[in-house]
Amino acid sequence: MAPNLRRFTGISRPFMLMMLTVSTGMSLLTTTVRAEYEEPPTLSATELLGPELVKGPNHTVVEQVRNDGLFNHYTVDSPFAAFEVSSTSALKFLINEINAIAEMKKVKTDDTAVASLKQSAENTATGIKNLFTNTEETLKGAASGVQSLFHRAKETIGSRDPTSAEDNRAKQIIGYSKAKGDIATTYNVNVYSRNQVLQEELDRLAWADYLGGLGVGLATAAVPGIGGVVLSASGTARLLNEAINTTPASELWVQNRDKLVALGLASDTVQLFLNNEVFSPALATVMTSALEAMKGVDNLELFLKVCLQASTPDMASVITDLTVLTAGYHMHVKPLAGIVPMARITRAIDADGKAVVVVPADYVVWSGKLHDALNQVSEETKGDQNTAKELWVLGNLSARALDESEKAGWTVHTGAGAQLLPQKQ
């Protein structure tokens, strides 16, 4: 790997493969049967992608694309760094961010003044320490209007810690984070992105804007790129970027908690989910929105229990994508009746009793894990010969995987994004 190769957080190969593993005797397949499974291929970027994705004014996608049996892994060269991404949708997400970085770099700032302001802010942080360590004394004697202003801060202090995707509390309190969120909105990116090159540029412009009200947030029009605001790694969740960028993380935490509890989900499970730091405030908000869209579906809490398994941002992104796509099925295909476990993730049952499995993958090959997962569902539904089984894949299946799935009685839908999440005109 090149020294400056950046890992752009996307889909986790080990986790998604684990998701399709089931603890049944079927995993003890013979060597002869295993030999019939497919090896993940090496693919061509030129054949997979449109020309505007392969090469643009600020990026070039390396021709060889490694597939891991579910996702395509791309290397992207740019003037700013080399990046790796783990899905086609994450690639589109990254290209939009690279274009934003290029536009940000056109804005000149006084680096000396910015460095001085950072030191000043550190001193300010010491002065406001009591807001976190002695909240009652800090607020005592304040006018009633000011007390209500701090209601939300008091409610969440001690209940959560900033995730690694957001600014520390001092930056949030002094107003720096607001400037950063406004700038992210202007450049059509998400302020909680884990792209470190992007974060460096957001920080530089935010400090400059905070320093003198330089109007950095108004320096350029929104960068053209992938349509809408894509918040999840698969590009399936589209929310108002401005709302997430400009709402304090602590406020998003409270809003998400109240919405999830209102759905009837156990408050303990809700708080454990919201305090899982691998879910950025943006991902947590996308998850909450998707669950709200499925209000009335039985056993929604299972999604949050799956979220508790996530130990990396990659895993959080996969689970969020799966939840959003499931909500898309509920809204645009057929209302769902309930959610049930499948291995360590979920599958759905729609209003007709149909078994629905959603996989946010790029290119699925025929493997032992896929074979076992599909057979598990077939075993669970064999009591009712009329139970239909549908597999919805964001990308495509190999010819072999498609043939084997259909032989096993599955109806397969590829390129499912357009149907599950149709774009509004």
C-alpha cells in the first residue's frame, strides 16, 4: 500500500461475510461441494463504471477492481491523497467529497491567524470546564430564559460522549462547530464524514470563518456532484444535509432518543444504541428516520439489537444501509408485517407473509455462506409451501449465484436501489 493511501470508510468485507454466516450443520459441507463455489473475481473499472466515475477533473479510479464476493474494492488517485473504498456507492460518495476538497482548497486563509485562534480556543475550553463538571452551579442564578436555553445541554451532558466523527465539546460550545456545519452544507458534504482529508479542509475553513466572520461559508456555490445528500455508505439514505450539519450533536441525540422511544422501543436498548460511538450522529439519525418510516412493523427493536454488535464504522454503515433498504421495501413495494432474525442480522416478512432478504452488496458470487444463509430461510419457511422468498440486492449477482438462488425457489431482484428508494423528481 502506498504511504499516503487513505482508507475511506465504507463497507466492511469481514462483517458482511459474517452477516451471511449461520450456525447450522449445513456449514460442514464436503470438499467436493465447496469446490463448486465461485472465487471472487477481479473486475475492470472501465467496464463497471461510467466514464465520469472512472476519471474526473480531480480523480482517477485504478483499473483493477477487487471483488470479495459481495463488494467491489476500488483504489482512487487524486491530487490530495490516494483513497480506498469498499463499494461502488461509497466510490460515488468519495468522488463528491474529492470535488468538494478541490473547491475548498481554492479558498485562501491566514494560517498563522488560524493557528493562533486554535490556541485561544484551547484556553477558552478551560474557562468553560465547569459547564461539564458542575452543571448545577454553572446554571444557578441564570435568568429563566437562559436556563431554558441550556435545557438540552444539561439533559445530555453525562449521558453521551462525542463520537470520533464529531468535534469535542469545547468546539461545540464556542460555536466553532456551527461554522463548520454551515460550511459543510455549502459544499454539499456531511460534517460527520470520516474522510480525514475532507475534515482537514473543513477545520481550516471553519477556524478562519470563526476567526473573523470571513464569510467562508458563502465563498462558493454548492459543489455539483452526486444528486442529493448521501449519508450512508451505500448511498441509500438521503436526508436533508443541512438539518444534520447544523443541529448540535447533543440535540440530535435527544431527538433520536425521543423518536425511538415513541416507537415503543425499550429505552435501555435505545440508549445503548445511541451511545455506540461507531454510529456518528449522522448515521444514528438516518437509522432513526428509517425506523420511523416503518412505524407499526413488529419487532423493530431487532434492528437496534443488531446495531449493538457494531464495533467499527464499517459495520455501522452496513447495518444502516440494510435498515434503510428494508424501510424502502416497506414504503415502496409492500408494507411489512414484522422483522425476524437471520444469522446475526435481520430479514423481513411482508403483509403477504413473504420472506424478504435485503443485501446492500455490489456483486454477489455463489459461495458457501450465501448458500447456507438462503437455505436457513428455506428451512424456516418449509412448513408453508406457499411462502414466497425474495432476495433484493443493491447491485448484481453472478450468473451462477443467480441460477442457484432461483433453483432454490428465490425470486431475485438486482439493481434494487431504483425500486426500493426511487428518486423524487
